[in-house]
Amino acid sequence: LFDSTVTPTNVVIVLDGQVGQELLDVLDDFDNLLPLRICNININKGFVKALNYAVYNAQSDYLFRLDPDDIVEASRFEKTLSVFQSYIPDVVVSNGFVIDSNSEIIYEHKTNLDLIYKRNTILHSSVAYKRSFIVKHAGYRQVVSFEDYDLWLRALKYGDTIHVINEPLVRFRQDKNFINRRLGGAYMAKEYQAFKLFLSESLIPYKAVPFWWLRLISRLLGSG
């Protein structure tokens, strides 16, 4: 964030439940360097409620998602804001470098909206949207492990525009257990619940159903 060509007007950090003094000390150090807006939820509410809390406490017209261990390319904010001002989309996303725990590049993730009904191709750390967009959709819904995907499918169903910047503007950290967490019966059950919801609300077309079934089966086959 320090090297960004355009700096954020406020950086919203939600403390979801009790945190240790060490983390509080780190935040105090950065409070003098960045325009932090720290929102403290005394009781752990979970990912979705914390994320929505951040959305509704933000004080900007444009909101950027970012995980705490990801890296922003210096031009991300400038290029994204330029797109908002030039094309007036509701959401702007980009490609991104996937990095390991040592910040070494593994590969470049390319966003492809043509595949969006078969799988989530949008890297959540590359996302920015108008505050009015997320408020219109009443924030994120409790679709476990598929909260972001649910939002993009709802956006497309109701005619919102998503603009893709075809260059990597973020570095998304992926640990060695990333793939394994998406295998096995527990994850398949979450994906199946999301699939049923998306189909019942016509968020995905029926022609995409075979791809979903194949992916659900692969969760079990890959866990052996």
C-alpha cells in the first residue's frame, strides 16, 4: 500500500472477536502510516458478517477487497479508478499473480468471465466495486465457501457490469494446503449446497449443470 501511485482514503480492518496484544501493537504502528479505520467486533461473528461490517463502515464510493497477506501492485488503485471513471462499470476485477508462502510467483491467474457459470474465475483479492453496488445487493450472503461467487452470479443475473483489466494487479498468496482444503466430502457438501442454491435461483444456466456434477465428483476422487 505504501508504494501505491494512488493511496486509499481509508483502510478498513475488522477485528472479528478478541485479538492478541501483539496484533493490536502492529495496528498501532501502522495507524500512523495509513488511514486505518479499525472496526472491533467483540464477539466472533464469522467471515460474512465481518465482511459486511467492513462494507457498511467504509466511507468511500469505491471499495477494494484485499486479504491481509496479499500484495497490491503499485498501480492497482490508479488503474482501477481510471476504469470506473471511464467505463462506469459496477465491478472491476483484474488478473493476478498467485504466490507461495515465500512470495515467489507460482503462475498468473487470468480472469475469464466466459467460464463464470462453470467455476468462479474471479480472484477476490483483485475485486473493486461501487459501494452502491454492494449495498444494492444487501452485501454478501451466507453461502459457505462460495460467498464471493454468489455475489458475482447475482450481479450478472441482475444486469450489473463487470469489467476485467487483463493484467496482474495483485499477488494472491496460496499456501501448500490450498488444494487439499478443496477436496473431500466436507468441501463437496458445501459446494453441493451452493450448487442447489444457484440453480434454484437461476443464477447458473442448466447447460452448466454437467460441469458442476463433474466438479463435485472430482472433490471425492481427488481426496483419495
